[in-house]
Amino acid sequence: MPYDGVEPNPSKKGIALRIPEWIEFLRLVEVINNTYPDLATALSCYMELDHASQMSALKCSECYPFVDTDII
């Protein structure tokens, strides 16, 4: 949210965090990782072996949620 704003506005540049917000974010990431250790060790789907070929990667519903896999 802009300093003088009342409402958050989306932008092309992503999010911007102030230093205290960044520190709080890092603290929360640590809490989440400690509470859910499976999330801390999870890999993105594109790092799995089933993405080793282009055809198998194109069939990934996480990477390509709107692709009809029947035509691939």
C-alpha cells in the first residue's frame, strides 16, 4: 500500500515490503517451516523427474493448468 494511500493498488512491479514488514515475513516463514516441516523440504513440480522431458512437463497441471492434456 502506498504511504499516503488508504487502499492497496496492484502494480506491475510486484510487492514492496518495508523493512519491518520484511523482518516479520522472514519470521513467519520460519514459523511455517518449523510447524510444517514437509513444506520446508517440498520441491517445486518443475524440479521433479517427471519434468525431465518437454512432453511430460507440458502435461503438468500445475505448470499448465489451462492446457488440454488429451491433445498433447
